Amino acid sequence: MTIDGLPPLRDVIERHGLRAKKSLGQNFLLDLNLTGKIARTAGDLSDSTVIEVGPGPGGLTRALLLSGAKRVVAIERDERCLEALAEIAAHYPGRLEVIAGDALKTDFAALAAGGGDVRIAANLPYNIGTELLIRWLTTAQWPPFYSSLTLMFQREVAQRVVARPGDDAYGRLGVLAGWRTRARIAFDLPPQAFTPPPKVTSSVVSIEPRENPLPADVQKLAKITEAAFGQRRKMLRQSLKSVGGERLLAATGIDGTRRAETLTVEEFVALANAV
């Protein structure tokens, strides 16, 4: 038995035949010391409902419950993992709810409708992590339904989330995250921490919503950033041509010879508001 009184995760995986599927973007994190570190990064969870995406055999799920999370809602698409998660739920009566389903089809705001503090903590499947983050960053209601996001990505994606103007990784994701949140990389995890080991280093990112981000229309900002970074090597007067570039640049006083990676979040917001 382990520190939480449940069997080691390797035994759980073997007993339930939970070989990680590449098609589901699965890489299981089995070290309870590392999952515990992720749970601690999420903060004091004693009065929080934590939504977890892709729990797999339940390594992070167990860490969140062990760290005192009031309630955990785990969304798992892989039906093979449900029995293992049910064992955890039985060990922590009334504190773990497992939803069998696709996170991309889940109404997360509805899950948080019961009120109280809601946080999201997840070792996100690599193949849907960016799409989920963009959805959480561009939700219509702001402040959003969550008070924090503690998420694991490939380090390349994590660097894009926290990137600032002038950084090589700065792009649409950095603008959206920088506009509405404060994001930082909390720590990295090497490939050998996972089963099977991915080919890249992973990073845990801590994201907190800004209470009063600059006002802008989400769809317009998305449109501007998509155009600007879609042709990032070109000057703005060329890359923004499809969205009325010359007029927008004149209205905002932004030099059309600049390139997208030099613009601040505030300047992108100004362009969106000029659409």
C-alpha cells in the first residue's frame, strides 16, 4: 500500500490492463510525490471543487483527494479507467464524482453551477490540451467559473502560454492568456516521470484569472491574433489586410511596418476594439 492506503499505481494499471493509448494522448504520471506537487501548486483545496480532465488510473486524482480537496469531479473518456477510478471513489466516500465522457463535449460551467470555489487541475491529454485552454480563456462570462487553472502541457505549449512580446514562443496563445490571466510555469517534469515516457519535457502551468482585463470582444481579438500570427514574418499592414489592416492601424496609431511578435497585449486589444 502507498501513503494514501491505496495500491501502487503500477499495480492498478496492470490489474486493469490500462496500457496508455497514444490515440487518447495518454501518458500516465505514476509518482505520487510528483502528483502531490501538482496538487499543492493548485493551492488550498479544502473548500474547493476541483475539476480534473483525463484522470486515467487516478494518480493526480488521488493526490488531490489526499491533499484535502473538498470534492473532485473527474472527466474520463477511456472506459477502461472507470473501474480503477471507482475504487478511489469508494476509498473517499462522497468526495469523488467520475463522469464518463469527452471533455471537448463537456459543459464545464454547468459542472460549476453548484456554487463555491471551483478550480481545474489536470495532466491534460496532449492532443486536446491547447483546445481546452483556449475555450477556458475565451469563455463569454468573465470573471470565469473557475478561480485557477493548474495544467500540465508539453513544455513547448507551456512556453507559448506564458510568452511575452519579443519571445520566440509569443503568439495567439500568449496574447489570449496574457489578456485575461496571469500565467507562470511552476515546474518541469522529465519524460522518464511518465509511463510511457513522451519524447518531450512537460511543464505544469499555474494560471489565475485577472479580475478586470481590458475590455474587448473575444471573437474580434481571436480574429485579429489569427490574422496577425498567421503571417507572422510579414509586416502588420500585410498580415492584417484581410481584416481591414490599414484602417485599424490608422485608428490605433500602430506602425504598419511592425510585426505581430512585437505588439503588446494592450495593442492587440486596441486593434480588436477598432474592428
